[in-house]
Amino acid sequence: NAGVTQTPKFQVLKTGQSMTLQCAQDMNHEYMSWYRQDPGMGLRLIHYSVGAGITDQGEVPNGYNVSRSTTEDFPLRLLSAAPSQTSVYFCASRQALFSGNTIYFGEGSWLTVV
Amino acid sequence: KQEVTQIPAALSVPEGENLVLNCSFTDSAIYNLQWFRQDPGKGLTSLLLIQSSQREQTSGRLNASLDKSSGRSTLYIAASQPGDSATYLCAVSAGANSKLTFGKGITLSVRP
């Protein structure tokens, strides 16, 4: 059981470049989300989805786009990378939006923007 | 706006010691509280979830308590081991369908 899989693990981008962080889960979870983790800031929610075709903004959505065309996949797109987007990104999923369900995290994607 | 605080940011203890990790939150109107463990270079793993109506939850050597009225939770680790070394984060949810608000975590080091 793979759980939540994120790719790539590490990425270096130049300012202005675009890229997509991939996230896939094999647990048939309805709810998927993206967080960023920065030193001294904790985890902050970027975007989330409660099912295929449905996405919504979290706490820090600016500079990021998401889509949810299938239940399994929830990619995070950086359209024009900025140094402020240097961070560790985590994808997470749980059965439903209900917060009492166990949430599962991927292993993270380390992104550096130079 | 809910704020979750975990103090101290880091803790070092000798192996075998019983220890308590603290978590405080500013808005007592929470739905549930969760404790997570994060190993270096890894994602978060859920340890314990306490519903607002509960006082505590236990899993093995871990016991989490919740005092909603005072805005506090503690994670008790019995007989600590070097393998317990990790960062422990708490997170609260304001409602059944609400997002999680995380603390910044406590980095625990258990010395052999």
C-alpha cells in the first residue's frame, strides 16, 4: 500500500520558471490537500480538494494553482516561481473532509528557488 | 484566529525518562486535537486524535490529554527511547469539516 506519493523529492528552480509537484494517493480518499512547511512558521494550508472537480483555497494560495481531475491525483502548479516559494511541500489526504478521520501525509518535496 | 503554541521548541532528555510535551491553543471552541510525529526528511504521521468530548487517548507508551476550557493538551511519553527522537506537532480543528491549524512542533532528542 503506497499511501500518499509525492514527486519529485528535490527540485531546484530558477526565478520565473514553472513546475508541477505531483501527488497521488491509492486509498480512494475524497479529501486531498497541499501544505508548505517553513522554519518558524509551521505547516500552512495552500489548497485543498474535497473530490474530483472541486478545489478551494487555503491559508496561503497566492502563486499556486491546483486541479483535481481524478480522485487519485492532486498536482500543485507553480506558474512563476519566486524565492519566497522555497519551502518543503507536503501533500496529505484523508477519507473525507471530516476532520475526525486520520490524515495521511506524503514524504515531502523540497523546493529551492534561486 | 486560532493560534497553536508548542513550547519549548526543542527538548533533550536521557533514555528512560518519562516526559510531557505541551500544546496550547487560543480558541477553546475546537472540534478535535491531533498529535503527529515527524521524522527528519519525512512527512507527518498521526499518533493520537482526541475529540473535544474526550479527556484523553492512549496508544502504547503515548497518552494525550485535552483540557478544552484551559486551551491545553499534553502528550505524555513513558519510558522514552532513542527511537522516540523526532519532532512532535499538535493540530486543532474548529469543526467537523474544518481545516487543521498546526503548532510549530517540539523537536525531541532522547539520549542513549
